[in-house]
Amino acid sequence: MYRVKAIASGLTRPALYQLKCLHNQRFAEVTCVPFRKYASSAQAESFLNGSSGSYVETMYESWQKDPNSVHKSWKAYFEGQEFVRPPSLGGSVPSLSSFSSKDIKDNLEVGKLIEAYQARGHTIAKLDPLEISTANLDEKTELSPSIFNFEESDLERKFTLPTTTYIGGSETEKPLKDIIERLKEVYCGHIGIELMHLNNKEQIDWIKQKFETPGIVRLTKEEKNTVLARLLRSQKFEEYLAKKWSSEKRFGLEGCEVLIPAMKTVIDTLSDRGVDDFIIGMPHRGRLNVLANVCRTPLERIFGQFDPDLERFEEGSGDVKYHLGMSIQRLNRVTNKNVSLSLVANPSHLEAVDPVVQGKTKAKQFYRGDSEGKKVVSMLLHGDAAFAGQGVVFETFHLSDLPDYTTNGTIHIVVNNQIGFTTDPRSARSSAYCTDGARMVNAPVFHVNADDPDAVVYVSKVAAEWRAEFGKDVVIDLVCYRKNGHNETDEPMFTQPLMYKKIAVQKPVLDQYAEQLIKEGVVTTKAYEEEIEKYNKICEEAFIHKKDHKKGEWLDSPWDNFFKKEGPGQERWMMVKPNTAVPEEKLNHIGMKVSSEPEDVTIHSGLKRIMKMRKQMVEKRQADWALGEALAWGSLLSEGYHVRLSGQDVERGTFSHRHAVLFDQNVDKKKIVPLNHLYPNQAKFQVHNSSLSEYGVLGFELGYSLENPYTLVIWEAQFGDFANTAQCIIDQFISSGKDKWTRESGITLLLPHGYDGMGPEHSSGRLERFLQMSNDDGDYFPPENEDFVTQQSHEINWFVCNFTTPANFFHAMRRQILLPFRRPLIVMSPKSLLRHKDAISSFDDMNEGSKFRRVIPESGAATQNAAGVKKLIFCSGKVYYDLIYEREKKELNDQIAIARIEQISPFPFDLVYFADFTVPISSCIFCRFHRSHLIL
């Protein structure tokens, strides 16, 4: 290593660091190589500078392993340097003038040329089937040999291949023209590879090897036959729908039929690696095709969606056919393994389903014990305009590598038809590619011409292998076109005349591929035509039998056995009122556990005081808000129900009231979650501070709640005011998911609400909006019977509550899990009540005999003077405490009765109508939380 020491004497600090890594054989870990500055002899400065230093070190590594693996000029140079005596023994580095400077410089230029193709080759790749290229590139990349100081006479010269490339295979040197030809084939053909933004050398080399190794991007005859069969079904399915329902909107896949072989290749590859569960999210484009040819939904069911006369089987309003979800288990015929496919139902709001899919995937991985994502994988399909334009895409990407939200990599497939409804890409994004957002999470991007099925299938295979190998996101950009308008009834020539003139004469990809395989002798014309006839016959038979098929349930994740109870009592079982009370012994046990200082964690002194006060409350058989929620969650955990709490700052609580996680004051990252240490065989409690996102995180938690009905999933907003950032998830999924897709969820939203002197941005969870979106009919008084309460709860789309006591909050939390069905719960959670001296509940209100109270009637002096009560005030939430303060102050305790409506939706008609006080209707008022209403 004398040579290294000699050159190192003239290097800057970053370069010294690189040489140290080389000496320790840890060069693979250093991927962002700083520019080097060699201060050797004057002769060396012409080539030992800038990024060339990396090439020098690479060549030296190769020479050390095998002296004959490098060009003779490098061999002579390194042999001359190797035997330089240490400076301490005298002597100096031999003059470089004794070696051929041109050979060394030319080899360096070859290295630069190779790196240029690897980094920028994708910008001149032939990706667009229409050859119009809509990538927003500032300027055309120039990769001519002359840029690297080569002349035409140099093309026949042989150069040693650096270890940064695999284009030579077993060869160590190649003529320059062959090097260029091979680089063009790899990086400038129908595949464009973006990999040099990755910050891991091992991953970069892995991708290079997958594409540069000679002969690797080839399919076998059997694989080509499989691709043809899948492509045939994809295109002929669309043609059949167009023939039978020409005026129906179906958002077909014409122009990107290769999506089906791509998706199925991903599934095949990962199935072979052991994955057996796939959670898929996608927009409307091509959804029916995916249902038919990926999920293998019976064609009778799909065709039945076009027939308005068929009898409805499922409850709910029913969404348009291109929004429907599906869950199915089937045999993968390629791997001969069973796989489960779940296509998540989604609204028209593009990309809104992304975080929902991720949350559902995370939950499934949790329940299967698949912490590394070896069994469960998410796959997201995108449109090019939405992928670049919708902010939720970025919010979802930002969750991809967070420990509490990662799903260990997602396969992203962009159906890049180079148009967004009528908007040209040049008006739809500022970036060069629609996929540029993926670069921020170090996801490789594979652009591929959708009219080259072989290239698409190979890229899909590599993407799946990447996900299996590294557990990180990867993007496939299928550059294609849209044969029709935005939908089948739209006229695209109004806005894209030139593009659609080209599309009009574009030969379908199936025809192109069939001709190619017939020419190659892979398939005969007769066999191909027979397959077409066979599939058309399948479609015709399905069309005939659709009339005998009822519209079944389109559930994206059915809860097996949850809604089933064997025997004749099932209907009565659905109306059972849950017992939400908890034995006193359990309340005491949980209370003591969560209020005791941990033995091996040094907590903050201020927190010690809080824990002491909490323990004193337990001893007095009392609970404030923080203790009340801990008792609710702890009791559910003890009964085997998984509880997950997520949101900004939820571990401590925005108002520093919860402290669900205790942090050691002396050891970094050492912490304890008391609720996970209650009982030996309890369920898991997860509490996670989220990224600063509402839309993405709430969507994630909603998806988590959809997977298993026996999970209490809670999302807490930092302030209720901020929930409107996630309004799309609230409107399109939570409030209406059951009605549109018969999709139940028990997710709970905690929205800190109330005028507490914190200004207009921190005052309101917008209670009125949630009531407006409730399907409770204020003009209809339902008939009373023994099942009134449960029936009303079953028919509502969500519960909206504004509690005044920790005990009622406790019961509501438990009711979420113990009801025989699931509905979302919206809570206008308190702020000042968290520490209010009167907002305290006794254990008597939580133990045996207690229950959830939809209305809490007056219990004071007014009850002893019913005839003398002049006014009955109904209220909800924190304003109750303001009212009783004013009533006490004006000495009106026996003249004014105050009843608290704890559950506003569904409205407790029965309890309000039959109030205990016989006062005139004109003397009954509702006091809402507003300053102008605080007058008695």
C-alpha cells in the first residue's frame, strides 16, 4: 500500500477519507463520492482530478485482484507505484512522464462515458410508442463519443472495462464501438433506467447487473407464450365491452393493455419468493380489466354491473362499477401457489386510496407477524397526471420508511398515457417526468415503452425482485397512450388533435406482439386465432349467464365470521346491547400499572408528579380524562383486542396529558409503554407519533381499521381545526364507505374542540360538518321498541359525540369494539376539561352496572323541584361546565335544569322527548358552545 500512502500525501481530507475506506475494504458503503483533488506532479493534474479519482481507485482495485484485468498502461502505472518506498525511508514517487498519458486519459474518458449513459441514458431512450415524447426535459442529452474526446479512429480501440459496469460479461475489455453499442442497447432502448440518485452503492450495482449483463433481458419461449395469452385477454376483454356496451363509461385500458401482463408478472415473481397476499389500490382507468384478468372476478359478475335490471343483492347505494373493490383467493398457475388478492374500493378522488392501501397492508402484516413484509405486499397503480399532481402521493411516500408506518416497499405502476383528461403534461407538472417525486425516497424508476411487452415484463420482474431483495419502493413507468377520450363518450380531438391523429393509425400492441412471435416461430397463426376464438366464446357464455347472476357483495376485505352467528338467533344477536362495564378489580389493576414509575427507566421529574397524582386518583377510585382513556384501552387489551393510536404528538398528547410513552432522561431512545405491561397475554398497544400529515396518516389509519374488526384504531388530530386537511378521507371513505361499498370501519377520530382562548385556528373541530354528513334524519321520529337504540346505531353512518365525563368516554371507547357491527366514532374531544377539577369520574361510573349514557339528565337541585323548573337547557360538551358555573353564580340551581346530550348522532330522540321535566316547549332550549349563548 506504499502507492496509496504516497499519493495520499497530496490529497484533500474528503479524498483521504475515500482512500481510507478503500484500505479497509469498505468502499461499497461509500456511495456519494466527493470530488477528489490530487496534488501530485504537474503531469498528473490533467487526469487525476474531479470524478476521475473514483475511476482510478476502481482500476487499482481490479489490478490488485488480477493484474491482467486492466489495460497494460494501467498495469505499468500501478506496478511502478506499488514499489515506491515509504517517505520515511527516503525516495519519492517516480515521474509519471515514463507512462503513456494518453492511454490513461482515454481509459478515464471511457469511464466517464459509461457513467454518462448510466446516469442520463434514460433521457434519450425510445420510451414513447407514439414517438412524440412528453417528458419535460430542459435540453437533449448529448452522449456522442466526441464529447469525451474520442475520434472515429478510436472506435476500434480496445479499452479495459471498469468494475462499475457489467456490459462485458466475462470480457474485461471491448472495442469502444462495442461499448457504445451495448450502452445504447441497455440505457437508450425501450427501457429507461433512473438509478444514479440512489444513495446505496450495493443497490446501484444490483440494478446495473440486472440490466447490463449480456443476454439477461430476454424471455424464454414459454414466457413469451404466457405474455401473449395475458395480452390477448387484456385487449379482447376491452373489445368485448366496447362491442356490447359502446355508450357506457368504463374507462378502458386500450393503449396500455400491457398493464395486465405487468401486474401478473409482479405477482408471479413475488409469489415465487413466498409472498401470498397482495393489497392493490388503483384509479378507475383499467379497473374492470384488472378485476377480470388479475383478480379473476367471474365475468358474469362484471357484465352484470352493466345490466340495470338485475336484482340487487348487497345493501347500500352501490358505487359505479369502476370504483368497486374485490377480495379473492386463487391459485397462481405459474407458481402453483395460492395467493390472496385484495383490490381496495376507492372514490373518484385520484390517489386518495394510496395511504388506505398502505394502512391495510400494515395491519395485515401485523396480524400475520410479517414484520419484514415477506408475505404481504402492496401494489399501487397511478395515472401520470395524478401521480405528479396529487399531494397525497408525497404524503404516502413519506410514510414509506418510517418504522411505525412502513410496509417494507410498495410496487408502484404508473399508467402513463401522457395526458390528464384533456391536460397536456407540459401543463400538468414542472418536473421532467411524472415519476420524479419517487426520487425523494430513493426509489429506482424504470421507464418502459408499453408497446414492447418483453421489456415491460422484464422490468416488472426486476421491480418485484427489487422489492423482495431490499424491501423498498420501486416505480414502473409504463409510457403508453389512451386510445379513446377520458371516457368512451368523450371526444379527445378537441384538445389533442395531433396526438390522436397518431393514435388513430397506431397498431394495437397485441397485433404487434403476435406478429413478432409468429415471425420468431414462437406461435403459429392458427394457434393464435384459436385462442382469440376461445376467449370470445368465454365472454359470450358469461354474457348469457349474467342474467342468472345476482349482484354480489364487492367487499375488498371481507370480515369472515364477524357478521355470522350460527343458528336461528343471528338476527337477535345483531341487536345485542354490549356490556361496556369493567370489574373494579381490573380498573384498579390497570390504574396502578399506568400510574407507577417504571423501575428501569429514569423519567422526568415533572412526570413523576403527574404519575403520583394519577396514583392518588386510583386510590380514591376516580379518573380524569387521561386515566379514563387508559382504563378503556387497557381493559380492551386485557380482553385480547389490539389498540392502535396514531397522530401528531399522540405519545405525549398535544396538551401534555396522556404520557402513553415514558422516555428515559439519560439514555437515548430508551422508553417504555406502560399499557404494554398490564398482563402476560394481553394484546398489543401501539401508540405512534406520526409525520406532520393529516390526509396521508388518516388514510393510513382508516386502511388499518379495515383489515380486522377486532382492532380499535384511533386517529387524534393535533387540534380539531386541522382535520379538514384530511377532509377527502373523511368525506369519501369514513362517512360514506358503508353506503357506497358496504365497507364497515370502527375507526375513531379524536378532534380537540372548544373555545379555550387559543384563537380562530385552534378552536373548532367543525362539529356542524360532521352532523351535516350524518345520515340521521332529524324529521323522522323512529318507532320505539326494545331494539330501538341498537337498531338506530346500526343504521347510522357514524357516531358523533361530545362528552362531558371521562366515564362516558371510557364506555364509548369500549362500545366501539363490543358492538356486533362497526361504525366510525367522531369525538369532539376536550382541551381544558383534560385538567378540569369537575371533569372527574368515579369508578362507580365505569364498573359493573354502569353503561354508556347517550344523555345525562339533570341530577342536582332541580330534580327536587320539578314543578318549579322554569327552563330546560340541553347542551353538549364543555359548555356544560360554563352553564353550571353561571347557574350557581346566579342562584338558579332549582329553577333551571341542564341535560347533557353526549351522543348527538344518532340523535337520542327517545331520551330527549321523554325528559323528566314538564316545561313548555318554549322553555326548552339548546345551548351550543358559543359566547352569545352563555346567557341564562
